[in-house]
Amino acid sequence: MNSKRVIKKVAILGSGVMGSRIACHFANIGVQVLLLDMVPKDAAPGDAKSRNKLVNDALAAALKSNPSPIYLNAFAKRITTGNFDDDMPKIAECDWVIEVVVERLDIKQLVFTNVEKYRKAGTLVTSNTSGIPIHLMAEGRSEDFRKHFCGSHFFNPPRYLKLLEVIPTADTLPEVADFLLHYGEKYLGKTTVLAKDTPAFIGNRIGVFSIMSILHYAEKTGITIEEVDKLTGPVIGHPKSATFRTSDVVGLDTMVHVANGLSQNVPGDESRDLFRIPGYVTKMVENNWLGSKSGQGFYKKEKVDGASVFYTLDLKTLEYQPSKKVKFPSLETTKAVDNLRDRMKILFAATDKAGDFYRAVFFQLFAYASNRIPEISDEIYKIDAAMNAGFGWEMGPFEKWDALGVEATIKQMEAAGNKPAQWVYDMLQSGASAFYKIEDGKKLYYDILSKTYKIIPGTEEFILLDNIRSSNTVWKNSGTTITDLGDGILNLEFHTKMNTIGGEVIEGINKAITLAEQSYKGLVISNEGANFSAGANVGMIFMMAIEQDFEELNMVIRAFQNTMMRVRYSSIPVVAAPHQMALGGGCELCLHADKVVAHAELYMGLVEFGVGLIPGGGGTKEFALRLSDELQDGDIETNNFRDRFLTIGQAKVSTSAYEAFNYGYLKKGRDVVVVSRNRLLAEAKKQCLLLAEEGYVQPVKRTDIRVLGKQVLGLGYVGANTMYSGNYISEHDVKISHKLAYVLAGGDLSQPSLVSEDYLLNLEREAFISLCAERKTLERIQSILTGGKVLRN
């Protein structure tokens, strides 16, 4: 690999849905971007505004879209716009040119002819095509162009979907493909997969097959849309959108286009007939029922008496009917089974309609995936990685197959007419019983050519808890596990529901710190769950509040506060490595860590206001402390106070780690952001070791926190009362706001004073418990617990 290659500036050619969003993601990681598109037909010569209207409108639309393609709006300044006619010479300044124009070979070839005029030798050129053969686009180009050209297929939306397929041609230099694989993973945060130049590459070839096989199964058996989506969602580690809702989001026209393309371009595919469009889908396309883009597809939403009502299509009659909730006996039995591998075994063994469905569609999928080797990939891990990253599957086809037992499953597959490829039998014959195994903390895959297990390339630098937990566990209880990461660093992970913090997690945090203080250098707090932590166990608080057991509640909140203070004041460094949701208590934990190594996709916030409370685990105290550190001697900075007050009072949640800095949840100059999820724990361990080896000294509790008392207390009170007068907040919101202002101000002190953390923690805890005694707070908590909805009463 050319380690000297540096990407400082990227040109994106084409500003449509994909182009504008790819541009945003490069801007996210600090790269300068040149985004170009066509000149509108009616543009005036020399008028840059009219000549760049198409590209500017596209970028503006992308930046307004939800979810946002950009980590922070300010990052959009890294994108410069222009047009193909006036600005193509500027690509000479770029290190990588990415073509994202319309999916027509003739147009792409015209663009590349223009690129060749201006690109400097050695510049990377890639195409984001999802369907056109890569080698056709390189025909007629210069030798240098062909050596540095390949496919780079991002999945939409590029910020959130992790798959990046790199597709070289016979002429592409191996070091170019290697560079893109490494750069895409480390800097863009992608799961990068080397794909062959075959129709639909890897992700869409397997993914579209999976969807089409289910569509045909529904046509044949009469299973309903609701039933399929219940069976193909989170219960098997797939996204909530499952199958039919995913099709609606993607668009039936898009799905039909891809399926037809595959049907025409894979004449040797043994399952080619499954890419044939079912009759009901053909009729839907004729009716323009294309899904979300046309307002109706498999699902339709209508307003009835002011309320949203969801309808589902009957696939036989093609009439809409109110959506029904469905239940399967086998799914009910797996509700308490958290481990997906264990759950899969139960579901596949089920004797009900669900079991029949799983065996039919997944045996078909397993056989299909095995038969695509070596056609689309020489290695199994690439297929699994593509499905996990591109389609949001928790386990790819071979990983699912492993969970069920390869040898045990084959007999059932044969009986169902889904005999797998010969290499699977050869693997078993060689003595290997599984596609993957864990060895020395690394995941190894079965290599078909050598008939040996090899480490997955590019993963050598990762530390993944799933790979080391079984051999490196130091201690565990029902909600946490402490693992030895090596080099004197421990890791504490939560594995409660939503990783909420209750008694077992508090015990785990204290135990981890005790162990680290006794025998280790430092502690990292991280996990590989869907979210870092959704906060405190609100159900437990609700039960104590309902029973009016305020003495017990006081003890529980005090224990939470003491644990957060122990995180802050232990004799070893504590580093938190949050990802996705870090809410309430999960955010408070990060506020008290010595350092936060955050994943870029971090949705962090103190959200207690939504359940009628204020942060009670040291969060309010910490905001008062940070406010004090922001103020210069003699300042009475009301703006800073107002900002902190509103951040908690409006339960602001960051939409990225970078926005968490703006909200004051993360500290500039101290905390760091990692874009690659697979590198998060390794970086957290590294930062923890650095703190330890620099000579970590146990901090001393703060007694010098400057609070402003009555000088700002009135600001909070008046602000809340004004919002109430304008009908923006409820009377109960006013009460919570007053409590919040009281703690942040340090009470009703007559003048600015220096107070201790313990003083503020006592104020915080008293306010929290007093709010737990309020009927309207209990109603809010109940609303969250029973329906997941924020109640504004």
C-alpha cells in the first residue's frame, strides 16, 4: 500500500441524492470537497449564481434533509460548489475524483473523457455505480487512468450505512484497491469490502435475492405483510423496517429495476427465476404504488379524525386494510432470549408458521450464498460483512448458518431442495465444523482455497469484546462484564436492556474501579450493544416513587451520585467510549470520566426533563461546575447560564459527537472523536494507557465552584414563566424549570459564592426526589414506560 498517499481534497462529480451526501461525509471527516454538476440549460453566460444553481440547490436540499448527512452544519463550509463547464480544471488540485452521475454508461464515459483532460497523473478516480460493469467505464482510457481507476460503491445514506464496496478492474493497481479499503475503513468509518466486477457486486446481489425470495414465498403461501415484517425485523437481528417496509423506503421501481437487471445479467445463476417480479409487484408498479415516494406501497398512512391510521396491502386482493398486530408462539418464547445465536436456534426449530418461514427462506439464502463463491467473492467473510454493513443485519448468512450448526443444518437443507455448494461439504470433510472461530482474541474465517482458518484482513488493529470476552473475563454479574484488554487496562461493559443503569450496573462500575485500583493501570467503559446507555433504570425509580419509599429512593440516588463521583475521583484514569445513544445517566457517566473517546455517531443528552425530572446522577452539578470554569473572575455571565439551563431544560440531544461539544457534553481539547466504530475500543484503550503513563494523579474533590445565586436564579424563573405565558410549556414544566435553575444557580445565595461538589449534589438530589413526589412526574414516567412517548402534561 502507498502509505504516502494523502487525501486532502476530493472532487465529487454529480450532486444528486448520492453525490451531495457523499460530499457531506467527506466534509464530516475534514476533507476539502469540490462538488460539481451540470450547468442548467437556461443559465446566463458568466453568471455563476445561475450556472451553479443545480449543484447549490442539491446541496441545500441535502443539508436540510433528515436525518442530516453532516455532523455539524459548520462543516458544510468545507464544500465548494461549481459546474462541469467552468470548474472541471480544478480537479487537477484533487487527490481523488469520484463520479456519481446518472446510471448511463455513455454519460459516465463522457464525464471520464473530461476528467482525463485535467486530472494529474496518479490521481485516484472511482465510480459510485451500483450496476454498470466497472471495466466498461475504463475502456479507452489512458494507462495511468486505468491503473488508478475502480468502483467505490457507497450505500445510501452514506453517513449512516456502513458498507463501501471497492471494485477493481484487471488493470487497477493492487495498491490502489488496498489504499481505498484502508482509507474507507479508518477515515470514512466504513466496513470496506473488496468485490468482484459482477452484477450488483456483493451487497445488492445477496440482499435483493433475500428480498425477492421472501416476496415469492408470500405469493406462494399467503403469509401477510405484517407477518413477514414481524418475522424479518429485530427478532432476527435485522432493522425494524424488515422486508416490506424496507421495500417501500427504497422504492418498488428501484427494486424492480435492480431485480430485472440481475435477471438479465446472470444467465448462469441457478436461482435466476427468483429475480422474476411477482405478479402483485408488477400490478403495484403499474398503479404507481411505489412506496414512500408515491405515498403508498405495501403500506399506506391516512388521517382519520385527525389521527394517523396505517393500512397494509392484501397481496391477493390488492386492497388496503387496517394494519393488524401479529403474534407467533415461537416468537413469544424467545422474548427473554437476548443472545441472537441462541434465539436463532429456537426460531429455526419452531413447529409453527414462523418456523416454516425461517427454514424456507434461510435455507434458500444459505445455499444461494454458498453458490456465489467464487463468483462474487473468494471469501465468505466479505459476504457477511456486506450484508451486515449494507443491509443492517446483525449476522450475515454464514454467521447465521454457524449459529444453527453447519452439519446439522445441511440435512434439512437437502430435504428442502436447497443443497449447498460442494465446498461446504469439503470444509466439513476437512475437519472444520464452522465458517468462523475465535482464536487469541481475533475472529478467523475458513479459507476455502487453503482449507485453513485465517484472520480477517484489516481487523488486526481492532479490539472487539465479542472476540475476547470468553477468554478474558475478570468478573461479571447479571448486568455487567469486566474484561482484561491487556497492557493493564480493564473494560467494563453493560448488557442490561437498552444498557440502562440500575443496581447491577452500579455494582459493576464500583467493582471495576476497585479491581483497576488494586491491580491495573486504568479502566475503559464501553460496550458493543446497539447503544452505549439509554440512562437510568426509570422503572425502578417509578416503583419506589409510586410506593412513596423516598428514604430508599434517596439512598439509590445517593449511590448513583457517589458512583459517578468515584468515576471522577478514582486513583486510576477512567475513559468512557460512548456510541449511538448516551442519554441521561449514560451521559452523566461520560461527564464524570477523565476522558471521552466518542464514536462520531453519538446521540448524547441529559433528557430527564422529558420524564418530569432534572439530572440526578451528578449531571446538573457537573453543568454548574463547567459553568463556573467558563466564567472569569468578576463575570456574571448570564448567557452562559442561560445556555446551560436551556440545554437541560429542552432535553437537547446531540445529532453527532461534534454537536455534543457545542452542547457542553464533551470538552474541547480533552475528548476525541473516532469515525470508525471498529476502532473505538482500541483508541479508548490507547488514550487510557497514555493518561496512566503520563503519571495520572488522583484528582481532589472540587470546593471552588463559583455559583451565582440570586443573580441568575431570577433569569431561570422569569424565562420559564415567560415560556408558560406564551403556552410553550406547561405549568409542571415551570415547576421543573424552577428546580433546575435553583440547582444550577447554587440555591438562592445573595451573592456569588464558592461551593463544593457535595453541596451541589445535595441540592440536585433534593430537587430530584421532590419531583418524584409529583403526580405529573409519575404520569410522565408511566407514559415513557408503557408507550415510549414523552407526555407534556
